Amino acid sequence: MSTAGKREFRPKIHFTPVRNWNNDPNGLVCVNGVWHLYYQHYPNGTYWGPMHWGHASSTDLLHWTHLPVALYPDELGMIFSGSMAYDRENTSGFGDGTRIPMVAVYTIHNKETDKEEQGIAYSLDGGLHFEKHYGNPVIANPGIVNFRDPKVFRNEKKQCWSMILAAEDRAFLYASEDLKSWRKTGEFGKEENQVDAVWECTDLFPVVPEGEEEEKWVLLASMTASGPQGKPGMQYFVGDFDGETFRAQRQEETLWMDFGFDCYAGVTWGNCDRPVFIAWGVNPEYAAAVPTGEYSGMMTLPRELSLVRTPQGYRLRQRLVGIDHLRACSWEAASGDLLLTESFGLQISGTQGEVRLENESGQRLRILVEKEWITVDRTEAGEKGFSDRFSRDIMCRARTRRLAEGDVAAELLFDVSYLEVFADRGLETASLGVYPDSPYKTLYLEGDLRARMYRLQ
């Protein structure tokens, strides 16, 4: 008999709300060494409801302090996803001469009309309390249904603020000098996109590829219907930004951020000297059904992004941040060793074989490494009956082609009910939730794979 829903599935180091619903990360900004995470939140139930902005902060990206709700729905509508501008030069005029304003830029969603427009609010106390701008909305709806998730960043090319937001099947770009008055500067996606889906949660940021000197720009877009294997996922494009619009380099295949099923709506932190990324760690197709009890929703671990030139073209590399001190305490693990904790990391080396986690209930989570492919199989990993969508065969096996040869050089993090895989030094990444009836107890290794283990705490 299944015990799913009767045991604690809350991860140890992945962000989860204290209780009730959360989805997209919002308003990511780093100020004076404090990482602010705002997020879509319904404080009155473990299901999607009128959206607020929840708030948490961290100094190490592993341990989070929960803070009061930052933004509430109002007479204009619900508070959908958005971003945060750290207005150092007080271009908005919201500052008082001594305090730097933090300006939230978000989507206003009117529940009665389904109209989506963009609004702003400002804080002078470090992002705890916000005053909404009397002139909202600052960008009116142009006559389309899906028009949301503004990401604002400082545009050094034009000495202004730029914004990218999701608009049906593409992205719109805007510019502003004061965060209040915006003009459209371009569009991207109609011709370049190869996926038939509504776009959400776009992002745009510069990266200097490893070993090179000239920067490239990366555009992220979450796809509601047609991610890896035809399910929701995150696509990215590599190209150039001239200060007004983005142009992607030609690519022969669709590039996905993550080949798992539970990484969506991810964006990067603002006011940061490098791209650090975090995403919602649940698939929107079954997020309301997961058997996690008093809370619903979580985040991936933060990842630093870089670009690597491969024979297939530029590809993103994703690296975990903030866990070097945990890796330093690793030990060599052998097949058949007991797992002494529900939250651990595995550094995997070798060319082919299988990593398997098993519990006393006979459930098992499998990671298969082949010469050209990596597969994560959660078919027998735990409870599936809570959702018909979760239990479908297409949602049980995640597979991707490898971008490197030889040693897989992988890192696996398992945190109670969530797996993240970083293979070929982060060129292939998979994120999946699993809900075993009892904790995994034993590690098995097959082929020539070797492992070092460390605790997550």
C-alpha cells in the first residue's frame, strides 16, 4: 500500500514556501550580498489562486529566510510574474535622496477580462514593503491575450533600462529612461522559433563564452506546451543584442535548458556580475497534484550559467553555486553502500553504466549513462497515482544526446524528493521530482561508473 502523502517530502536545501502554493521565481535581485527571491504565491491554499509575490532572502543561496508577502492583488488585478530593478541612479525618481529604490516590474492580470498589462511598485526599505505606482499600468495591453512576465535590465549600450516580455509566440523588447514611460524597440521569435507554444518568463543577458573575449547574449523562454518530448520546458537562443533588439545565431536544433520535466519559468538574478539562474521545480501540468502536504511548489538549486563553444555550436553550461564546502567533505562510495541521508550529492565518473537508488519498498530511480545518451528513468521511482499526467509513460523517462565524449563527469544531487543531474560538466542538465514511499536506502553502480558522495545540509 502506498504511503505517499503520509511522509515528509520537503527538500532540505531546495527552496519551498512555509506553506501553500508557489510557482514562478520573480523579482530576483542581489543587493549588498543579499539574494532576494520573490515568487508567485497563493497564501490561502496549496493550489493556484489569486497571485501575490511571496518573498525570501539568502546570503548563500542555500538557506533562506522567509519574509512577509511583498505584493498583493488590487483593484487592477492579480500580481503575475516580473522582475526587479535596483535603481542605483534613481532614474525613476522614487528615491528620497538617502535610500536607493528597488522597483518591481510585474504583470497585472485582470481576472474578469483576462487582460494583461505591466505595472510597477517601489520599495525604499530593502524590498520588504512596496508602494504601487499611481500611473499603473505603465505598458498597456496591445490587443493580445498573453502579454506578461517582464524582465528588466540595465542597458549599458543605450544608457537606459530595457525590458523583454513574453507576447503570445514571441518576445517584445522595450526601453525606458525612468521605468515609467516605455517604448517598444523590437520583437524576437516569430521567424527563429521552431516550437509551437505560448511563451512565458523570457530573460535576456550577456555572457562571455569560456576561453573567448567577445560577449554573446542568451535569451531564455519558457514554452507552455512543447518542451522536451512535447511537454512544458525552457528553450534558449544564443545571439547578439544591439541595445534595441535581439538576433539569434542560426541553430539547427531546438536548445533546451533542461531535459528533465521539472524545471520551468526560470530567470536570472539582476544587479549581479554574472548570470545566476533559478527555476520553478515542478511541472505546471501536475503542480497542483503533487503529494507534498502543506505546501505545493519549490525551486531548483541556483545555477551559474556560462557558454561553451562545442562542435554543435554554443551551448549553455550550468554549474551549481554555493556547495564547494559540501563537496570538500565527500567520500568514495561503492555499489551496495547504504545512503546515510535523504539529501546527498554524488560525483560520478566513468564512461558508461547505471546509477540506481533503491528503497525497501522495491522502488528505484535510475540514471543510465551511454556513449551518446543519458537517460533518467523514474518509471519505478515512487508514487505516481496522484496525477494521470505525472504517470504517463512520456513523463517517466527523460533522455538527451550527450554533447561530450568519454568521461561523463556528472554530478547528481538528490534532496528527499527531487533530483538534479549535471552531466558532462554541466552541458546536459535534468531536473525531476520523485515521491518514493520510503527513503532510498541503497546506492548501486554498474558498468565502469565510480562515485564520491557528500551530504547536503
